[in-house]
Amino acid sequence: MNKYEKIVKKVSKNCLDPKVRVSPLVAIRAKCLDCMCYQANEVRLCSSDDCPLWRFRFGRNLSAPRGGGKSVSKGVKFASGTDTEASKNSKV
């Protein structure tokens, strides 16, 4: 039993317990691991884009904009170290 199989079994057990809350994305990730024989690499390589869970297979919504759907504020530094256009203009 690999670590992903243990995770899926734990999530499956928690889904049946009404006292424990499991997020939908965690449950979807567990289902994808179950579908791909508990191989995370196979989940990443999954080509079944007609599956309704396909875009959620990494445990997040890939079609949503980064940052939880919030727009980037002016003056926010990106992870790459670059500034937004507004902050570049304010530094002059």
C-alpha cells in the first residue's frame, strides 16, 4: 500500500463520518487517485478531459484565475519579483 492509497482510504473513511468535513477538492483528488491506481503521476498525465472532474484533478480548480479568483491589486509584487504596471509608474 503506497502513501496515496492510504490517503484515499482515509478520505473515504472520513467522507462517511458526518462529524468530519472533507472539502470537495480533496474528495475529487482522492477519486482521481483511486481511478489512476493511486499513481500521482498518472493523475497528472490523465487525458480523460471529458471527465467532469478532470479540471479539479490536482486538488484545485485549474480554470479559475490564480489567487482564488480575486483580481490582482495595483502595486502587488508577483512571485517572479516583477511589479504590476501601476506600481512601476508610482516609483518614478
